[in-house]
Amino acid sequence: MLNWLLNIPLKIFSKKIFYKINFIFLHIILKFMGYKNYGSYYETGEIYFLNQLKKFKIKTSIDVGANLGLYSSKLLEISKEKVISFEPMFYSFKKLEKLKKKNINKFFCFNFALSNKNEVKQIYYVNKFSQLATTSSFTKNIKFLRKYKFKKKKIKTITMDNFFTKNKKLLENGVDFIKIDTEGNDYKVISGSIKTIKKYKPKFIQFEMNSHNLFEGDTLFKFKNIMSNYKIYRMLPFNNGLLEVNADYAENNIFHLCIYILIRKDINLS
């Protein structure tokens, strides 16, 4: 019955003349669903989530892809013991060092990229403080990035597993929260962190998906397969909370900017 009723507007609005209008509606609906939201932590929903984290006695947090340290600063407010940040871009890292001076013994920062291998890779960036810096070579394939002129340079990458094997004291009391924002490299970061995650069982892991993931071939389904002890939630804008999603559904594998939270299955966020 429902399909029959839908066929009436379908015959009309599937005409080519309505394509641009349909595209605008699609853009709006995607924003309502938690995609394509950026600009401020309030608009993305991150402020709501950070406020929720305060209830869980977060001791140690890790910020992968810290950029200028804005998110690390937020984490310092809720982390009881320490925040450990990683940032491969030299000038952005210098900003992190200033943050470290204000938070001696609580903030630790390292000037390299995390990934799934210990190797030398190219990083593509717009300027020395760019939030768009990425090790993905598909920048020219992504529509909204075509207007930028990207430079490139070589950097060293290391796995989280390798780093914390050598720096165990930093996680002497475990880790409760990991935030990852690496412009298309998030799946590789998690892949290189499996031993660390299994050992310390962080309560929450935040990661981002965007157009890079389409060309890298990293679906939400792939994240689910390597993180079987966690449920996946999509972050909704403003104060609308988190929505649990099934990574097996095609409609949840959309390659637009979206923030996801992995929540350990024994934890109830509500």
C-alpha cells in the first residue's frame, strides 16, 4: 500500500526537471541525519558528547590528529589525569607545545602521524596550519577540495600499538577515550591500534568519515568488523545526542562528513 502511494509523487518528482530540487532536499535531510555538519563543536554535536563524557570519570584521553589543539583543550577539561596528542604538521605541533607549557605533567604531544604501518608517507596540505592535511592521495577526486592547491611533503607514520609498546608509562592507568580526526586515515589509525584497544579497553572512541573514505574503500561496515566489542553511534547536530546505527545497512554507509562514536558494549550512555 505504501509503495503504491509513493508511486504517485515518484512519477512526478523523478522527472529530470526536479533533479536540482531533489538534490537540495537530499542535502538538507543528510544534515538532519548527522552528515555534513561542521563549523563549531556545538553544530557538530561534540559539545553535547563531551558534556556526557564528564559522567564517566575519564582519566586519560588520546587525541589523534590534534591540529592546533582546540579539541585537546576540551579534553584537558574533562580528563582527570592526562591527554596525549599526535600531530604530524610541524607548525600546528608548535601550537601544541604552547598548550603543553600551560599543562605540565598533564598534556603530552608528539610530532608524527599515526597509521597502520611504520613507514614514510606523503602528506598533502593547503597551508602550515591546515585542518585538511591528509595522507590520502585522493584529494583531487573530492569535489570540495578541488578549489585548493595542495602541497606535499614526506612524514613518518607509526602505529599506536608500536608507540605505546615503547611508551607504556603514558598509559599506566589505561585510556578511557580516543578521538581520531585524520582526514580519511581514521580506519588505518584504528587498524594500527587494535592491540592497544584490546589491552586497555577504552570506553569511547570517536572517529570521522568523509569523502576520503569512498576512495580509500573504508566503509562503516569495515569499522564494525574490527571493533566487534563496540556499538556504533552517529553524532547528531546540536544537543540531539547520539543515534545507534547498524553498519550492515547501505543507508548508513554514506561518504559525507560524519562523526561516529564507538561505545564499549557494556556501557550505557543514557
